[in-house]
Amino acid sequence: MFPDQAIHHYLSTSSNVYHLSNIIHRRENKEQNYPRLIMGSLETNQLPTNGVSSNVDDSDLSDHPEKIVTVLSIDGGGVRGIIPAKILEFLENELRKIDKEETSLANYFDLIAGTSTGGLMATMLAAPGKDDKPLYSAKQIVEFYKEHSPKIFPIIWCGFWGFVRSLFGPRYDGKYLRNIIREKLEETRISETLTRVVIPTFDIKLLQPTIFSTTEGRSKPVKDALLSDICISTSAAPTFFPAHNFTIKDAPRDFHLVDGGVAANNPTMLAINHVRRKIILDKDPNVKAVDYKKLKVLSLGTGSAAIDANYDAPQVAKWGMFRWFYSNGSSPLMETFNQASSDMVDIHVSALFQELDHQDNYFRIQIIKIAL
């Protein structure tokens, strides 16, 4: 059973409450809409009816004390996505104590970046549902994981026989995942999200990352893919799920994509670069660079094993290819690459904010010793 109380206790500590409250730029006066920066454009806290900002004010970023760029980044990690989902549920509940029932996380983050399971979560938070509200609340995402994970990851293929199956093809056929994603997202495209999203994938034909974003979807129709295709692609982990192939009308090429974790399992730096790139492309003479004082980033990992559950050099010194790919139900090689990739991004971003003396503007949550 997932330890809900352990997550709640961890987030309720005074230091973590401080960091979370610092990252989230929220309304203190419920009777007024607060302005917030959305990639260089000012809008109110109300969600646009068509997913596109209206009545924007392109005034100088540095001159308005309330202009804050808020970024949410969610790592890849398969079924462990329930961990950041629980964190977001906690955050959503705390925000609703201030803003009551109308609160959605899409109101509080100008950009949501997600890889693999994090990309699916980012989409669920930002895709339009009924009445132009987000398709899912954080609480509903937790329920989604609890309901559908056993069918997406059938337990029969989670152990040794799953590894044997993966020697000859994908461990899971992915049919249930694809069907449920297409059922929920229907024909919604990335240009229609209620707040901006960035989702990485990797093109196995070109051997290069392919990044989808709301910004590009709105400006380049050839990158305005269906959210369902993007989510299926960024979740197509090699050896676990089949690669995904699709086309976009008038696009110069087909897409042959696998899991975004191949390129950026922790998409935090990707999200920050997206903000910087948007400012550069806007060519606003008043904005020369990102003011990191006004950039706030919440980065969520999908959990890591306790140190005593990892491996040591004498143990792995005798391993060959088989043991590196399979040991006690897991794949040490893939775990090592994913963990190293995520941690290197964390180290780089943390050092960046510390160097600029804005370390409180970056908060990374990576929970250890959590057993699913």
C-alpha cells in the first residue's frame, strides 16, 4: 500500500512548507486577480477560454514586482509517478484553503514540463476539460494511477518472466495505456493547453531529441501534435513499451519516438531553457535575459531507493550484461542512467540558482525509502 501519511508528513515539515509557499506565487487577496508572467506576457489569474492568452501587456519584466515566472517540472519514473502526484495533491489541497474550490494547479504554474509519466501528468493538469477547466485535478490523477497502473503494468510481467519477454520484444504491449490516453485526451492538441507545457521525446530514426511545447504548437502548425500522440511517445520506454510513430498534417517528416527519459528524465533544465528561448525569440528590447529572482521552479522526482538498497562495487564487479540488465526484479543499468541523469540536472540547476544568490527560488523534492 502506498504510504500516503509518509508523504504528507514529509511535506508538512516547516522547512518544506516554507519552500513550497515561496515557490507558489498565489493570490493573497481573493477578491482580486493577481498578475503573473507567462513567458513575457502579463495576464490575470483567470484561465483563458480558448487556451490562448488575451489582453496581454508586454511591459518590461524587470519593472513589475508581481511578474513571476513559475515552473513545475516532473521527472519520468513509470508507476512511481504516483509519488509526485501525491505531492501535487497535497499542494493543491493547501492552495484550496486559500482559493477555495476554483483552484487548479494550471492557475499557478506558467509552464509545466514533464517526461514520460511526468509528461502524462503535465498533460492531465493542463489539458482543457469541461467548462475550460483542467481535465484532471491532482487528486484525480492520484486516483488515475491507482486505478489504471495495475492494467498498464500487469503484475505477471513485472518480474523475471517480464525480463525474459523483454529480450524478444517490449515487456508490455502498451495497448491499454494507448487506449486510455486516447480516450481521455481525444483530439486535443498541444496548442490548446490551459497553461504552457513542455514534453521531451526522442526520435529513434534521427537519433535526436524531439521536444513538443505549447509555444511551438501555437506558432508552428507542423509541431501542433495531438496530446495523445505526445503522451504515448514520451512514455514509450525502450524494452518496456513499443515505440510510437505518427504524422502531423503538412509536417515535413514522420515522427518515430521513444521515451523522453532517453534525453531528459529530469526536464527542469529543459523548462528553464524554454523560458530563456521564449524571451530571446520575443526580441523584447527591455528584456535582455532571464531575471532569476523572478523565476521560481518546483522540481518533483519520482522517488529513489534508500542507500542501503543500492549496489556496491564488490557486488557488481562480477556482473556481466545479464545482471546489469536484470537483478532482483529491476534493471540496475537503466536505474543508474535515469538516476544519474536526473541528479546531474538537479546539481546544475541548484548551482545556477546558488551562484545567482536566488537559491530559495528552486525547490527539488526527491523522496527516498518509499516502497510501492
